[in-house]
Amino acid sequence: MSVPSILKNVFAESDLVHAEHGAELNFQNLGAKYAKYVAQAISDLKLNYPPARSFSDDELRKIVAVADVVGLDSRTRMKRFKSACSCCGWCCSKTHRIVVREEDADRISRKLKAKRADLFVFDGKDWLIKDVHPCRWWNPRNGRCAIYNDRPHTCRVWPMGINDAGENTIIPESHCNYAVMTLVYKAINILEAAGAGTQSQVPAEG
Ligand code: SF4
Ligand code: SF4
């Protein structure tokens, strides 16, 4: 993957090489799901940021993939982009595997006066909510969580998760507008810094 020259306005060469490598690994390791996430981000980037339309899709693919691996994600950044959540309910109703911390499983079971084994299951690696897709606590009539104030950490920070290196990262889920737009905003910030245009509506980074 060779990075478009405009990124050299923003990054030192060694940082770019590192970012390109990380971007390649994401495509290799995450496969079709990741390609779909990036494709959705490119589509939304062109829609929300007209200067992006002067780049080919292949160039944007590289720019977006690099934006995804450059800089650590954080709760502060996520809160800034919260309005991108479309409240579609996908994360509570379509996810097949919801990993929780063991302390969440204990805390929620205690709070609900239920046996942990009735609500959560350990699959040999992770603790999971039992009965998902949809989640047992998701109300399809109003899209609300029945245990919202006590929900697991995973749900509080979604769509942010932890990657294999133990770093905060946005979960690459094309169905989640919050996740896609966070990546789009990261790409816009880079393009703006590179001098691609001045028409961004992106919330300013603090
Ligand atoms: S616990 Fe609540 S927030 Fe978490 S997936 Fe279930 S319904 Fe959604
Ligand atoms: S966080 Fe994402 S998947 Fe969940 S409701 Fe918001 S946009 Fe939908």
C-alpha cells in the first residue's frame, strides 16, 4: 500500500511507513468486514467533505485506512462525535457476541438478584451476555436498554473497543454510523491538515 503524496504534508516519512504497515495489517487480518467498513467511510467522506471528491477511491482507501491507525482513540474523542449515533439499535439487536468484564457479570447479576450463570456465559476465553441478537435487555418497542444505568462497560464505550495490542480502537463495523463517522472525521482532520480544503464541518479536536 503506497500512501498518496498529500499525506507527506502531515506525516514524517518514518511515521507514514509505520502507518502504511498498520493499515495493511488491518486489511489482511480483518478481511471483507474491514473492507466494507472502509468503503462505507469513503462514501460518507465524499458526501460530507467535498474536497475528498478530487481523490480517486483507491487514494481515499489509503487515506482512510491510514487515518484509522494513526493516533489513539479515546473516550474524549468519541464523546465529541456522539451525534453521529443514529440510535439505530444495531449494536444491541444484531451483535452475535457481546463480551463483558467478569466484574460486570457479577455486578449486574447481584443487582438483578439473579444467578450469574443465568445471565452470562464463559466461553473459555471471554465472559458473554447470554441470549443476544437481540440482547436480552434490549426493548424492540422503544430501542431502550432495560439495565441502562447498570449496563456493562462494553456498552458504555461502544463503538470503542480494545485491539490486540491493548490500545483503544474504534470497532470497524460498517453498520454503525457512529463508528463510520468517527473514522470519517479522522480522515477529514488529516486532509484538512494536509491542505486539501477548508469546507470541513468536523468538530474541532481539543
Ligand atoms: S446490555 Fe443494554 S446497552 Fe448493552 S447490548 Fe444489551 S441492551 Fe444494549
Ligand atoms: S452506536 Fe452505532 S450501532 Fe449503536 S445505535 Fe448508535 S449508530 Fe447504531
